[in-house]
Amino acid sequence: MWSSRVEQAPAKPVEMSSADLVMKSLESARLEAQIARDWDAYQKKPKRKFLGARTQEYRFARYAEDWRHKVEKVGNLNYPEEAKREKIYGSLQLTVIIKADGSIRSIEVTRPSGQKVLDEAAVRIVRLAAPYAPFPEDIRRDTDELGIVRTWSFTRADELGTSASE
């Protein structure tokens, strides 16, 4: 009977000098150390959750709604005078990253209004309204930072309104 199995010759051992072995060992140790550093860095990265228009999970939706209410209240009390005076209106989109203790990690204008005064006012309002409430325990247990993405509208009635962004 014919066998379909093909016999392979044993692999010829590769001869290495002691210097080559030392170099391979050092390279291996260096790579292991780099992998360990990368793993540690990855483990220390904050667990982030972004909240957009479709956020329905109650624990996040409640926090985002409380945040919106505070920002709009502070925004209407601190509506930009230049925008009122010059009758400047428009909308922009902001992404605000909030840390678990309620402090701000970052603020980014992700879609500008085309009006520098409005973009700067929105960022200023977020800073004025801070700090925000610390995350409740049900959020804190698996989230280190929340990203809230909102569309801001500075209206003809000289009022600030925000809405969830897609």
C-alpha cells in the first residue's frame, strides 16, 4: 500500500556561536520587557464611554441629562455679550471628557460653528460649570471617563440650548 504521508528529513541543527546566543538572549529579554511595559500601559489606560444621541442605558442617560441641565443653566447665565450685541447665532458640536471625580479631562470643538466667539463661549461655559458631579457607583465600577458629545445652539432669543449629537 502506498502511503500519502511524506517523510521529511530531520531538520539540520543550526549552529550558533556563543556570541550569537548571547545576542539572541538579550534581544529576547528586550522584547519581553517591551511587551510587559506595553501591557502595563494598556492596563492603566482609562476605560472610556462616549455618550451620544442613542445613549439609552439609564445610568449614563441620567448622568448626561443632569450634566446638560447644569451646562444650559450656566450657559444662559453667561451667554456671550458679544454674541448678543452683534446678533451672532449658530450651532457647534463639543466633545467633553469628564473624569470619574467630575473634573474635566478635555474639551474639543468637534464641529465648529464658524463663529469664533460662539466656539470659545461654549468651551468657557463648560469650564465655568465644572466641576460636575462625581460618577455614581454604578458608572464608576466600569468607567473611568465619560465622553459627552452635544450640539450647542446659540439662538436668536439669546439662549443656549444643547441636544444630543449623532
